[in-house]
Amino acid sequence: MPTLNPIATPGDASSDADLARSIAAGDQHAFVLLMRRHNQLLFRTARSILRDDTEAEDAVQEAYLQAFRSISQFRGDARLSTWLTRIVVNESIARARKRSRSAQVMQLHAETGTDIEASEEYMNAGVTESAESGAMRAQARQMLEKSIDALPESFRSVFVLRAVEEMSSEEVARCLDIPEATVRTRFFRARSQLRAALLNEIDLAFEEVFSFDGARCDRIVAAVLARLPQAPVST
């Protein structure tokens, strides 16, 4: 077997074809690089179909195993990311259909504290956000994720790949095996529905902006009373 150049770091610029050949030859370092390059894309894709963090992770893991077993079939006709996305889409759809057949009724909005901590990324490491602004940012993201989850399934995957992963319409069409015109239509409708949902959430939030009841009200009243001059003692 010929000696292959080692692939050691996630920042390596190896081409898709080189990476596929290395994995097919049994290079586990190359496989690790493959996963680190595409984890976020594949997780978001699976999550857009399954709407559940744990199931999405399981789907991605199974997709990687399928990819590892069939990597020798990759011919480079499409990008490796597209080939992997097709695998995870098929796996996720199969899981969603199985779940539907079993008639399980479950709440699919996984917005736990663990999820927030695991997925929150601060791109500017030089800026230290206050606890309050960080909480507001987390709340805004939860609102957005909830609204995306509420989109119809056919719109949700298109929106995540186009808007979140910033794929072109052509790339999304290849990943989901649908016409490019359908991608554009679904993306337009998804944005419209999402905008309407977010505006509705904001309208509801306006009712509670700068709320002035409860502990804040009690605190101010008590402070003012404490500063009033004492009433004269009657004799």
C-alpha cells in the first residue's frame, strides 16, 4: 500500500478527492478531519428535519458510518459536503418516517440549557459580554430557533441550508434532490413565514417591555418611604 501524506489538523486544506482517498485507504486522521469540517453542516441539516438535538446527533453519527463504508464510491462529481448532506438527509427522513409510523407524540423543541451552552459561539473573543447581554442574546436565539422549528418540514431544511449554512440554491437543490426553482420558492416562503412569526413574538414582547411591577415596584416604594422625613411625634 502506498504511503499517504498524513492529515493531522482540522485546518488542513486537503481537497475532497484527496480526503476521500485517504479515508478509503483507512486513514483515521483523515476521517477525523472530515467530521470536524462538516459536523456543523450535517447537524444543522439533521436538526432541521428531526427538530430534536439527540436524534439529530444520532442521525449524523449513522450518516458518518454510512459514509465511511461507502467512501470509495465518492467520485467527485459533486462536492464532498453535498455528498455527505445527501446521506444525512436520507437518514434523517428515514428516522422521521419511522417515528411517524410509531405514532409517538412528543414535544420536539429541544431548548435546554445544555443545548444553549453547547451551541452558543462568540466569534469575537476580544469582547467580553455582560451576563445580561449574553442572556438577551440566548433568548433571541431561542426565539429564532423556535420559529424555524415551526416552519413546515419542506421549508425548514431549505431555509437552514440557504440562510444558516449560506449554500447556493444550486447546492441546496443537489443536497435535497429537488429543482432549483423549488428551492427558491420554498426559501422565499420560509423567510416570509419566519418574518411574520418573529414580528408576532416581538409584538407580544412589547407588552412586557420595561415592566414595572413585582419586586422592582416594591423596591422603589420602600426606598422612597425610607427617605421621607419622619413625621413629628405628637404630644
